[in-house]
Amino acid sequence: MTNRIFTFVGGSSGKWRVRSQLPFIGQALPPVSFIEVINAIESAPAGGWALRGITSNDRYVVRTEKQELVSKQEGLGRPEATYAALIPIRKTTAWWALTQDERRTIFEERSQHMRIGMRYLPPIARRLHHCRDLAEPEAFDFLTWFEYRPDHESAFEELLVELRASEEWKYVDHEVDIRLVNSAA
């Protein structure tokens, strides 16, 4: 069985060198120089931090959206995708008080989250990690990991601008934007 738990360890070493680490909404994380993505539960190193999440089933999507996503999405770890972004997000209690269908309406029908993201596939690969599904409370609800080539950075910026302008983002109360480059590149 594949381990679905991932830990993003921020510290003084790792595969991904931090280019920038800025709070978008709320407080910053303590600054680190590198991030290592580990497919297991790890502790925070001295002077660093660890963010944990689990891959899960796709939520808020209907079958046709899921099929389109699968047909367009490329995998992570492509050698040419030397840029990455880790964006931890926490949503408000008001978001979690909504029912599943109410969240779906805001997420897709009004904010068009999937439709926006589809326009940037396949150049920008992503994987969502759910934090609320873990036994221990985490600081964020989601950890989104993106990988892309350096020449696709402007497209990645456009993607973020569109998503952050949506109704869905009114329910975000903590977001950190961490940009990375593969330290071997």
C-alpha cells in the first residue's frame, strides 16, 4: 500500500531551495532555506518546521471534471519542472460550517476553481494534501504543491491571481506562498 502521508520539512537542507517565503494572508512561517518533501511523517528539525498532509479522494468534482483532470494532468517529478511552490492554506470556520453542496457551489459553480486550474494544465502540475484528515490538528487545512518549468512562472502567477480573486478566497484566513527551485538544477 502506498503511503499517502507527506511531510514538508522546512530547514537548512533539502531538495528544494527557497526562493521566497511570504505570507499572503495571516502570519508568516519561520524562515527556512530549504524544503524537503518526505512521503512519511517527520518531525520538525531544530530551527525549522514540518507541515503534514495526506493525499485523498478528489472532492467537489463531478465525473466529467475528474475525467478531464486525469486526461490533462501530468505527474510531479518531471525533470524539466525545476520550479515549485508550496502554498499552505487554512479556511475559515464559516467555510467548514457550510454543507458539502454549499462548498461545491462556491468552489466551482461561482468561483470556477476547476475551470481556472484546467486552463493551466499540463504545464503546471499539482497535488493537494488534506490536513484536516489527520488525527492530530495541523496549522493549515490544505497544502498545495505545484511544479512547473521556469518559463511557466508567469502562467503560474496568472493562475494564483485568478484563484485569489474568486469568492472561494473570501473564506481563506491564512495562506503562505513559498517559491522554490530544485537545488540540483
